[in-house]
Amino acid sequence: MKMASELPPQTASDLVNFLAECRASIDAELDRLLPTATTAPEKVHQAIRWSVFAGGKRFRPALLLAVGQTFQMPNALLLNTACALEMIHTYSLIHDDLPSMDNDDLRRGRPTCHVRFDEATAILAGDALQTLAFKTVAEDNTLSPSGRISLISELARATGTPEGMVAGQARDIEAESREVSSTELEEIHRLKTGALIVCAARCGAIIARAGEEEVSAITDYGARLGLLFQITDDLLDVTATAADLGKTPGKDARSLKATYPGLYGLAATKEAANRVHHEAHEALRKIHRPTKILAEIVDFILHRTA
Amino acid sequence: MKMASELPPQTASDLVNFLAECRASIDAELDRLLPTATTAPEKVHQAIRWSVFAGGKRFRPALLLAVGQTFQMPNALLLNTACALEMIHTYSLIHDDLPSMDNDDLRRGRPTCHVRFDEATAILAGDALQTLAFKTVAEDNTLSPSGRISLISELARATGTPEGMVAGQARDIEAESREVSSTELEEIHRLKTGALIVCAARCGAIIARAGEEEVSAITDYGARLGLLFQITDDLLDVTATAADLGKTPGKDARSLKATYPGLYGLAATKEAANRVHHEAHEALRKIHRPTKILAEIVDFILHRTA
């Protein structure tokens, strides 16, 4: 929310309000969907809640709501799928942080799941969250069975292999100990971060039964937004402080992990961010709806400081 | 297949043929559904295939096919869901074998996934297999969207928490270092092993759109079969040799893990197996179809030596 001062006051306040409202709705719905901390097996459910309610920005579900609202959909039809996305995102963070993966002790300024609990519990919490995501969409009675099937297929393709998040994580780990080409870097990010962001945008349009051309424009918008998200993430890793990030800055660069500044330098990376930001706005011109909030999200990601 | 000699020749040969045919169909379909070993990320896909094609008996998918065929369903409508079940079962084995979980180096006489590859790859292979299971059912065009939704909901409930396999694994780990009551032991097994076996039986009946009473009888049959499966698993752990099992016998008992022989002794455990075997046959009497193959499966599990 720090970037409020960098945007025209009216815009910033609209977007800040929108994001705050999204976050409140999503958190309330997640609380309803997740087993309580006193439901057996208690430790797994405590671990799930520890990681789901860790102060995440709810970027992916907010994007789904923003796209859905652009197509006039009420939140009631969007929230379950939005929460499923956040469950999948959180499961991936829990597993990525494990000692045999990225080995992170800290996330958003708090101990990671396996540090706060233990490795077995963290693995099972991630596993159960993935299952719950698919269950949530399958049992969402506000949507038609065929709508739910399309969403589950979208989610699964964006999450698994060979075209989703897990493929990206596997390729990222594989690339960690060697230099990567720029093509490879884009491909890793497209899968690891981009796939779920594109999926969020597409799911909003699918729930709204948007036409083929508009779904295609939303897909393009999501792809540029996902890339911008990753580029600014890499930039923040170089420029931000630990207090801003809630994690140790520079960690990615030190571990030889593929990053944009590492590959292109700081100036060229900032240029790339501006170019991709422009392309995202261009994609929105093909959507004949009031896309103000979607445009503001792109601006927000370009200027973010955390 | 060793138990062939313990059954009347005709019965044994029918069941042996049925199981062999199931295995061939399921293996061919799994081969079609899984990404090839040369698809990127190669290591994850090699790890998935290493574990899926590790000589598993395909008991859960065969049970689904047996129930479906009892209700006159052709294999074409059953095979995708049967493979999804095997994917979930395999993902659970890969994660259960991890060092922070059961820490098993050997399964079916071969190195486990994290030993053959590495921990990160094994975690990702399990994650991707779970995703692929839901994708497989969601994209099964031989079934109606509402049928697929019912199956995904069934699978998710049997797989996750608080009522499925992962809940059972969490409670099993939690109980490992202390004595457990008989009630607790049954509950752990009902979740850890039983839930997916009941699910297999129910999915066969759901695909066939069986009536409520028959689905209820199939659920009861599946529950008794699942319990029998676990009791005979515990018995084998005490009585079988390493060559029979492909793993170190007695391991469960030594780690204080909750087992039937550990709790009741060998004689009472064998009695319990016979009682549950009888109850499974009783459940079949409520199904007004030719249930010969389902009856033979119960006999097979009672007498199994591996």
C-alpha cells in the first residue's frame, strides 16, 4: 500500500479500496472454507491456517475478482474459485520453502511452515491444500457443472506439469547451479509465476462466460501482468530492504538463481518493466468493458515497493 | 498371484484373468495419460513414471473396474477415473516414503522415488501426480460434466483432510511414538487406507448411476474390504519374508507404529480378518447384480501372501 503516494490520489484510493475489500472478502471466505484449527488432524489444519493467513496480499484472487467484476459478475460467483487459487498458491509456497527445495526459514517476516511446525506437517499441509482447492471448485453450487469443469481443467493445467507452476519450480531448481539464457529465464517465470496469474485472469472471464476474443485479450493481459510481476519481484530483490520484503533481499541473486537484473543489469530490467507494462495496457484496449481497475492493477505492480 | 493354489481352481483362474486384464488396460491408459519421460521437466516426469510403473498391483483401479462392470459399465467409461485413483495412490506413496515422513528407502524391491532421484524431485512428482489426477477426471469427455463433478468431489474428500487419506497419514505419524487405542487404530486405517478403497468402489457405482441403496451397499462393501486390506497388510508385515513384500518386514511393528497384531496379537487379528471378510460378503447380498468378481476380490484379499 506504500505506493499510494506515487499514483494520482483518486486512482490510488480507488485501487487501495478495491484491494482492501477483496482481501476482506477473500479472507472471510477462506476462513469459512478451511477446516478449523481444532479439527483433527489439528496440527495439519493449524499449519494450513498459519500459512494461508500469513499476511499474503491476495494478488491472484483479487485479480480474478477484478476480471470477473469487469464482466459484471457478482462476487458470489467468483469467491470460491478465487479462494481455490489462493489455496494452490499457498500450497506451492509451503512446498517451495522446504529444506530440499528453496530452504527458506522466513516468509513475510514469519517462520515458514516447516520451521514453525515440522517438515512432515508442512508436506501434508501443502498436499491437503491442493486437494481442498479442487474440492472447493467442484462443490461450488453457484456455478454450473460444466463451468466448474472448465475451471478445474484451467486450474490443473496452470498448477501441474508440463505447462504449469510445478514445471516452473522444477526447471528453476534445475537451473539454479548454472547460467541460464534469457529465453530459458522467461520460460521458467512464465511457468512458475505466470501460469497461475494468467489462470486467475482467465478464470474470471470463464465464470463470466466472456466471448473467445475477450478471453484471448484477458489471457494476453494476464501474461503481461505475470511477467511484470516477476520482473518487479526481481527488481525488489535487488533494491528493497529486508523490512519491506519480510525476507532476506539479494538471496535469489546470491544463489545464482535466474533473475532479470542478474542477466540484463538494473537499467535494462527497468526498461523491460516499462515495456511490459505498456503491452499489458495495449491488451486491455481489446476488451470493450470498463477496464479501469485492471489498468490500475498493472500500474500498481509496476510501482510496487513490496 | 501366489494365492491361486489356495482358491478353487475355476474361481482363482477367473479372478487372476480379471486382474491381469485390468492391469494391462490400466497400465496402457496410464502410459497414455502421463507426460513422457522426455517431456520437460524431464526429471519430474521420469520420477513420476519410476513410481507409477513400479510393479503396483493396481488394486484400487481394478476395484473400480470390478464395481463398474458389476453395473454393466464398459471400461471406456471407467478407465480415466481408475487411473486418477492410481495417480493419487502413487502420489501418496511417494510423499509417505520421504525422509521426514516414513523414511523408506525401498518399495516393491526398488529404491523409492527420493532415493532414485532426490527429495525435491520426489515432492514435485507427488504434487504433479495429484494435479494430474483431477485434470484427468475433469477432462474425461466420456462422462457428463455433472458426473465428473461428483467424481472429483468424491476423490477430493477421500484424498484430503479432514476425512481422507492425508488426515490418516497425519494421525498415523502423530500416533507413531505412543500407544494407541483400538478405536484410534481403526480410525487411522479407515482414513489412511480405507478412504481411497471406499472411494474406488463408490466411483464405479457413481459412474454407473447406481441407485442410492446400491451405492450404500457398495460403500459398505468397500469399507469392509478396506479394513480387511489393512488387517492382512499388518499380518503380512509379521508373517511374510522380505522377498514376498519387497520391503523390510517387521518395520512397522518395530517403529511402534499402530498395527493390529501389535494391539491384539496374531490369533485375534486372524479372527478379525475372518469376521470382516464375512461382513464384506454380507454387504454384497444387498446388490442385485452378479457380484461374483466382487466376492472373489474379498477372498483374494483375505488369503493374499503379498
